[in-house]
Amino acid sequence: MKKAIIVLLTLAAASGLVFAQTAVGQSTAQTTPNTAQTTPGTAQTTAPAAQSAAPASTVSGTSATTGAQPVSVGTPDATKIGVDTAQQKLKEVSVDQFEQAGFWNAYMSPDEGIVTSRLFEGHPAGSLAEPLADPRYAGVNPGLINKYVLGVRAEFYHRGYNEIDITAARPIPIEGITKTISVWVVGRNYDHLLVIVLQDFFGNTFDLPIGKLNFQGWKKLTVAVPPQSPDGRTGIVQTNFHYNTHMGIKVVGFKILCDPSEDFGTYYVYFDDMRAVTDLFAEDNRDPDDMSDNW
């Protein structure tokens, strides 16, 4: 009897083991197709992601064709020049539009040649596309229309290191702390160098090279004004902590340093729309009851 019971238990255990193996095999077979089915789904979901990632890499390439103007590599950034205060109020102001007859005069040594200057009707198309600058300087007549440009013609007697000076009737002040100065110029593709002459807080003059005139048609040339030294005594000084009611620089004029290999015959150059980017934070936040040291 005991042997029969032991045999029955052994058979029952063996049949249970076989049943368990069969159940595991069926469940594995059922889950394997699901895995195989989800694998293509993963491939399908990955493919659109790759497709959607492809146009993202071309955004930078297509942005150039949407009207955004690329920034020139050589253009100085006014927001990063002479940042020595906690707050800045940068603004582009109009320095001169070259609209007043007789305000600008050209000079050249009589031994080097003859120079003539006058106003002509015209304007650079790129200047009209720019936002209007703020005419903060009191000497700028708001009624003047941007109609004329300044033309200068030089007739050289001989080759050499000739120089053409173009000066204003009086220095043109720029309010605030000037960061950059720009002017539109027609260069006529000569290797001559254009220099701007500035006068600082103490009346010292400095020559800043703007760039070569080796291009055709109108081009906007921009120069960065180097910040003064921390002690406020050297460099192009624009402000002094003793006299906080007066700050800024003045534009005296321009110089054209001629290349000896190309200063022959007749040379033409034109100017229009001189602007400056300046920090007006101190100017616009000055105490209204402060006294003026101008007596």
C-alpha cells in the first residue's frame, strides 16, 4: 500500500513539473512575438526622430535666407567695450549728417596737390534701412533732411606719403561715454587709410584708424573707442571723477593717409551719416539740482 502511494505521488510530481514547463514555454512563446512586434515599432519611432533631427541641423543655414543680417566679423561690439560700471544705457546717436554747407573743409599741402570739398545730393541705401539715430546733440537741426553727402576731390602733383585733412568748423561733441563711431564712406577701391581725429575730455587729440578705403561703393566703417585707464589720466579720457557734469569726446575731423603707390591723378571720396554708440546712463541719471561748473 505504501509503495502504491509513493508511486502515485511520484507520478503526480512528475506531471506537475511537465505542466509547469509547458506553461512557461507557452508564456515565453506568447511574449516573444510581442517583443518582436515592439522592435519594429521602436525602429519606426526612431526613424521619425532621425527625420525630425535632420531639419534642426539646417536651421542655422536657413536663418541667413530669412532676412537676418549676419554680423561682420570685424565690427566691434559696443556692449563689450569699457564695461566698468554696474549699469549701462547704450544708445545710437547721430553725430552729423553732412547736410550743412561750409561746415566741413578739406585741406592738403600745396606741395602735394589740390583738394576740393562740397555737398552732393545722394545717400547710401544701407543707411536708410537702419533705424533712425537719436539726434541728442544740440547742434543737429532736426529739420534737416538726409539729402546731401560730403564729397572730397584730391588732385595729386606727385606720388608720396600725401595726407588729406577733412575738418569740421568746430569739434562735434558726443554725449556720454562713446563706445563706437561709424560713418558711411565711398572708397573707390584705393589702399588709402581713413583715420578719425578725436578730442578727449582734457582737449588732447588722438588719431584712430577706421579702415582701408579699398572697396567700391558705399560701406559703413566702424571703429571702437579704446576705454581710458582706470586712473582716469591716460588714454582717451572721456570722464573724470572730479567733474561729473562734463563727459564725452569730440569729433575733430578725418584724415586720409594716402598710399604712395596709388596717390596719383584724381581721387574722389564721399561721406555720410556719422553715428556713435554711447553710454548715456550717467547723463540721464544726473541729479537735477547739481551745480554746473561752466562759469
